[in-house]
Amino acid sequence: MSKTSVRQDRGQLVVSAISAAVIVLVAVAGVVALWTARDQLPDQIATHWGANGQADGFTAVERIFVTNALLGGVLPLVLMLVGLAMKQGRIMGPLSVGLAVFLSGLGNGAAWMQRGMTPDEVASSDPGWVMLISAIAGVVVGAALWLVFRRTPTPGGVAANVAADAPRLLVDDPVRVAWIGHTAVSKMVWVFLGFGIVVTVVPAVRAFAAGSWGLGIFLMLFAALLTVFGLAMYATATVDARGVRVRALGLITWADIPLSEIAGATVTVVNPVGEFGGWGRRIGFAGEQGIVTDAGPALRLDRGHDAPFVITVSDAEAAAAAVNTLVGRRSTDHE
Amino acid sequence: MLWQVDPRDPQPLYQQIAGTVRRAVGEGTLSSGDRLPAAKELAASLDVNLHTVLRAYQMLRDEGLIELRRGRGAIVIASDLGMSKLTTLADDLVAQAKRLGVSRDELARIILEGEADE
């Protein structure tokens, strides 16, 4: 057991260290790029824009470099460290790098865009396209790093470790067993989704009306992503001899955990806000991961090399029984 | 819900799958409007041929228990619980008879005698 925890720590330490290096590189590169244009920058650079599209916050040119370095470098580094402390370096590292790319791109890009502008032009400048391009770049870079660094199945898998009182099915080994159900979704998820769509689509329409296409497209893409991920809270969960999968809308895979990575399953009771800070694909305050969509009973998978994974499904008892039955068989497999 | 098939069972696999659905409807685990898993997914999960699941679904449709809609999958309409329960009982009866080595004719005779006794 101690051997596997050392391995796990080293893995996420490596990911966090690489992420930190990339964050610093991105932040420095962004500021240096802007520095090359320092002679063309206006004295007061617009750094915040109001709902009407007019700039309403300005930063003096001599302070813009420090501000951008702090925003694009230090903030993501703090996020990366929080992730490391939560033992979620493999996810939070790439997420922090994505954030660094977005913030550095936005901060330095928006300033770069104001090269040679008069104060009036600065006031009516439009950072929409910079925001859109930075967001896309951040998502692409973050997702690429996550793909590179995500945990690959451990060779040989983990040992079965099913509690004596954990639910099991009373079936013989040759009987093929599967459990197929869906996530239970709280009404609050739909309320928040509706609210989120309104507060992104309304400004998007206003941005289009004001001719700010970049900002409008950015907000509409955000609304579309929000809708897809919101609707995907209602997902199909499958337990079978291959493992446990949670999929939605035929395009989002929330979880795909091979049976060989599961030590056993129990039923737990989940409080989304109190334990996970909300609904969705979450990392809990206690370090658990999960797809948490409602309060109440949930399937909890104990993974030997990784944090426990919680899935709020209808009929968690039967799902846990199916997992434990299949995991129990693994130790008797001779393949 | 739980799905099980036993390859050793003399009852064909598609009958076992259909039986699972009938029982679930009878017990109230599945009710009208519920969607059954996509045939492809269920086949992969139970490690059976796709056509085995499709045959089970078609049988359930013919019994009026589910509706098959292109693009929407199999949806429980559960109009006739009595008939489906009877079909489940009959399936179990036939399976049990096979295990005991009772022939179909003998089983039929037992049923007819039971009827005569009433």
C-alpha cells in the first residue's frame, strides 16, 4: 500500500511541476511579447469593460506588465498548488495551465490590441476577439495536457478489497451480470442551468447588437457549452465486466473506470453543496472525485491507486452489489 | 436496473433478457415511459450478440410491453401487466421442467390435470 501511495504522489508531483513550468513560461512569454511593443502602448491601457462595451477600468502602462504577470502567472500557480494539496494534481495542473493561457492571452492580447491608439480609441476598444481566441487556446492547451497526463490503467490492476458487509449479488460465477441506470438529477441543476443560460445569452445578444462579434461568439460558445454540460448531468451509468462508465448525450464520458482499477464499492450518502461545493463533475473537499448530480445515496467506488469516485445514481445499492460481484470474480480469474 | 443472463440455463438468452424486463415491469422497477438500454450497449454489457437483445426487444414489443421507436430506442408502455406476468410464470415453469427432465407433453398434462381439478 505504501508503495502505491508513493507512486501516486510522484505522478501528481511531476504533473504539477511540469504545469508550474509551463505556467511561468506562458506568463513570461506573454509579458515579454507585450514588452516589445512598450513604446507604442498608450499611457492608460483599458483593462476592464462595462456592460455597454465601453472601457471603464484602466491600468497605467508602467504597471501593466506586473499586473499581467500576476494575473497570468501567480493566479494559475495558486490554483495549481491548491490542486496539489487536494491530491488532484493530474487534473488541476492542466486546468491551471489552461487558465494561464487564457489569462495571459487576454491580458497581454487586449493591451497589444491598443498599440498606437488615442485615448478615445482606447475607451471604445473591443477585446471580444482576443477573449474568444484566448479562451479557445486555453481550452485546447489544457485539454492536450490533461490527455497527456491523465492516469493510465495500472498494469495488473488493483487487488479486490470488498468489505464483508458491502452489498453483493447471490449469483454463480458463470452468470453474466450488468447494472444499467442513470444519474439522479436535482431540480437545482435545472434551475442553475436556466439561470446560467439567461445570464450568458442576454449579454451575448447585446454584444451582437453593439457589433462586438468576438465577445458575442465567446458568450454564445460559453452558453452552448453550459447547455451541453448541464443537460449531460442526466447520464447513463453502466456497471459490467469491463468496468464502470458514466456517459451522456452520446458524446460526453464523465467516467470510464476499468474493473481492474476498482477495489470495491459501497453505498454512501452525498451532500453536493456541503461535500463537493456544488453539482457536476466535482472534486470533493475530502479529496473524493465524482459525478454528483443530486443529494442522497450514491455509488462509491474505491480505487486502489486513485481517489474514491462517487456517482449519484438511482438504485445505488444494486449498482454497488453488481460492482462487488464482478470485482470478487476477478480474483478467481485465471486469464 | 440489474441484468443477468446465465449461459448454462436451458432457456435461450433472449428469453432470459425478455424475462428480466417482464419481471422488472411486474415488480414496478420499470414503469410506463421508462427507456430500456440501447440494444447495442446491453449486448456489450452482457457479452451477448446484438441480435439476441434485438430479438428479446422484438418479443417484448409483440407482447405489447414496450414500444420500439427509431432513434428513441425501446420504451416501456406496460399496458398489460397480467399477460406479461403470466408469460414470466410460463417461462419459469418451462425452465424448471427442463431442469427436472420433465418433457413438454408431461408438463402440458400436469397443467391440464390442474385445470381439471378446479
